[in-house]
Amino acid sequence: GIQVEQSPPDLILQEGANSTLRCNFSDSVNNLQWFHQNPWGQLINLFYIPSGTKQNGRLSATTVATERYSLLYISSSQTTDSGVYFCAVAGNTGKLIFGQGTTLQVKP
Amino acid sequence: EAGVAQSPRYKIIEKRQSVAFWCNPISGHATLYWYQQILGQGPKLLIQFQNNGVVDDSQLPKDRFSAERLKGVDSTLKIQPAKLEDSAVYLCASSSVRDTQYFGPGTRLTVL
């Protein structure tokens, strides 16, 4: 099956700093999503991005499908950005395979 | 647009007891998923439905877990009997066919 690796596993930032999270995957995919899991456990959709670049406010994402990686950029981080960020990919079946996540802590 | 609804939000049971979780997907979404998330890990798919039919249940422990989706809308996931290692958050998600998956708030299960 498809393997998904995320890096770094943990990240501590000062408020206002920028960061880049990486997701590598082992096979071609039809679906790639980035999620933010808040402290209450809710998985919040950030991007549906099997290829290309998207931006939403302070967040943007780029997926280079031919090289099998995706990047999530967080600019001007805020304490509310803290939590776990997951990358998940799916092949033809639609079944999402999640990475282990990046735990982000933003300090005031 | 209403999101994916799940209930209950929390459940504590003794081992060997049974438990059931309920999910109501986003209206019009044909595909429904149940995931299990153990603390410190990413969610893992248990079962995927397309309308009434099962698409993938390869990681569902069928000796104790069962799921159904009546009339292609609501779904229930049951565990009988529960084991300690079933303690986890159970997440329901729905999507239009192979599109963005939207997740519900989850049910946090503790087995004592």
C-alpha cells in the first residue's frame, strides 16, 4: 500500500514565525488532503490538493505529484495554529492513508 | 450546510461490553467512512461504504466489529465484545465520490 511520511514530527515556533511542513508519499495518488486536528480532536479540512498550489489566508500548500511530495506553508503563525497537522493520500479506492502527523506548538 | 454528525461524543465501558456509534453524513454524500484513531497516531480506515454497499473492510476486525449503512444514509458501527485495545477515537467521514472527505467530531471510547 501507499506509504506516507511527514516531517518534522514536532515543531515549536514563536508567534509570528513561518514554517514549512512536508509530506512524502510512495505512489501516485488521486487525492491528497491536509488536515489540522485541534485540541478537541476535530479534523479540520485545510486543503484538497492532489496537485498544484492553493492558498487560503496565511496557509498555502503545494503538491508536486510527479515527485511525490506536498508542502504546507504556515506564515505569521498564531497560537491558534497549534495542534497536529496531518497529510493524507488516497489512490484509486478513495481510502485515505494518513501520515503520522506533525505536532506544532506556537508560543506567544 | 450541516457537517457530519456523530453520537455519542464520549463513551466509557467495561471490557467485554458492547457499544454502538452513530453517524449521519453530509446530505447527498454517497461515500461514508469509519476510521479508528489511536492516541498519537493518524486515523486508520476501518470500513468504507458506497451507498449501501461495502467497498473496503479489509482492516475491520470482523470477529468483534460490525457496521451497517441502512438506506445509504446513516451508519452505525458496533463493537461486541470490546477489548482494552479498542480505546480510541472513532471518526466518521463522508464525501461525494472520491472527492474531499469531511470528518465528524468523533466518538472518544474508553474501555476499562
